[in-house]
Amino acid sequence: MASTLISAELPPDVDPTKARLAYGQRAIPKLDEELNSTDLHTQQKALMALCDALHDPEKISTAIECSIVQSLKKLLSSKDAVVRMKATECKLIISGHSIGRQALIDVGAIKPLSKLFDDGCREVRVNTHKTMEMLSSIPLGAEAIVECGLIGVLIKKLADDSTDDIKLLILDTLHRCMRVKHQEALECDAMAIFTSLLNSPDREIRAKAAMDVKELSFPTAGKDKACQEGTVASLCRLLSDDFMDVKSQACAALMVITITTHGKYLALDANALPRLLKLLKEPSVELRLNALKALTTLSEAPKARSELLRSLTDIVELKNDPDSQAIRKAAQIAERTITWKP
């Protein structure tokens, strides 16, 4: 005679770690209620389900309307690592959308997020820095980060033993924030830290550190700081790097620093001219353009001009560059500067 057996296993389409979504328009509001529950397991399941739901762009605006962003902000201070991890993951997904970034700024999420820079859970730290980097991608977000006084905090984290992936995120965030306010970065000794990262074994860190050196060198005080910290010599060494992006960013930084007379002579002493001339043969349009511009600023020094006159043919050839109008124009300017006579 047949008997009925009841399996102890859950059906294959049921995930016990996620809250079941309510039907239709009720789905997101129901999750918001569960996020505010006093039961930890309910919060965790709601966060798991919310992470999946937010990958649908249509759910982002609904989540913002239902105060999900405020609820997530409260959960950032949870004692449970899983809750903090999933809450920051949800914020990261939201920050990938324009309306999401605006919502996070409006509810004042930046300061609570910054308290997780030192979180014991690595995933929380990574999610936090990724979210901060996304927020800095819009001017309003960069301004909000600066207003929260986080430039100094980020520079300190950069100097700490943070992992390479987090350093890259911080370098990107600082690059945008320094466009808003250079002074705080200079006061926090950012130039010395960026200079030390120019020697990193990681290619991307070297390139982004050079990018940040350039940004910090736009004010005169930044150029002076670069000259004091030995930054120019480090950048000149990077002109012989194995990677195009590193060399291009080093050229761009030198182009800014060598506007000053002190910067020019430091670069000349570091053997910048032959290295820059060699880069004029590289296939990268950006690299050749940056090298041309750096050579042009250096040629304003009499010592450099006399040397460049002997290599003028290499520069004049670029007046007929087939790839870029910008290079052709830069070559014309370089030729006029080098051949100028008082």
C-alpha cells in the first residue's frame, strides 16, 4: 500500500535567507516595514530581498519614495555585521543611479557612512568606499563630502595599511573632492602621501597617485609642495614606466608642476627631457599630447630650450600628426616656444 512521505527539504525555489516579496506595488513598502522590525532575522531577510529587488532600476524610485534610504541609514549603526554589510550593499546599488545619489545626499547619509571606514568587516568597508566614490562623481556629492570634513579622514585612511582596492577608491574620491577644496588636502600632507604611492608596485595606484598629484598641484601652494616633497623626481622616473596610463598621468602632473621655475629646474635635473622626447614616438595620442605639453613648459627655461633645439625635428614632425588635431596644435605651440628668441 502506498504511503505519503513529507520531505524535510525546502522546495528548490524557496530561499530561507530572503523575505518573500509582497505582490506588486506593496513589495517595497512591505520590505521597509521589515527593515524597521526589532527582530534581527527579519531585518536580515528583508535586506537580502531588497538587494535583489534594487537591481531592477524601476524599484529605485519606489524605494526612495517609501523612505527606504532613511531606513538603511538607521541600519548602518547596527551591531550585526550582516545587517551592516547588506545595508551598505543596498546603498551602493542606490548610489549607482542619479536619483539615488541625490537621495543619499538629501538624507545626510555621508557622515554615518564615514563611520564605517574602520568597520571590522572588510565587505562593509569596501561597500562604504565604493558608495563614497559614487557620491563624489557628482559636484553636489563631492561638496557634501568636503563639508563633512572627510578629506583629512580619507587621506589618513590612504596612509594607513588599507588594501589596494580601497586605496584606488580613496584616490578617485579625493581627486574629485580636491576640485572643491585643495587647501585641506595640502594641510593634511596629502602631497607626501601621494608621492609615496608613486612607488607602489600596483600599476593603477601609481597612475591614480600621479593623477591626484596633478590635481593638488593646480594652486601655487601645491606646486611648491611638490617641489619640497621630491615629487618631481618620482614623476620623472615614471616617464620610463612600463604602462602607458602611468606615463601619461606622470606627464600631465609634470606639465602642471613645471609651470614654476623651481619645478622646471627640478625636472631638468631629474633627466626629464630625453624621457619626454622618447614618449613622442609612443602610439597613445593622450601620452604624446601630454609629453608635448610638458616639453613646452620646460622649454621656457633657457637651459631646456638650447637642448630642445637639437631635437626640434621630432617635435616639428608632429605638426602633421595623422591622429589628432590637438597634437598638431600642441606641436605648433611647442615649436614657437622652443624657437623663441628674446
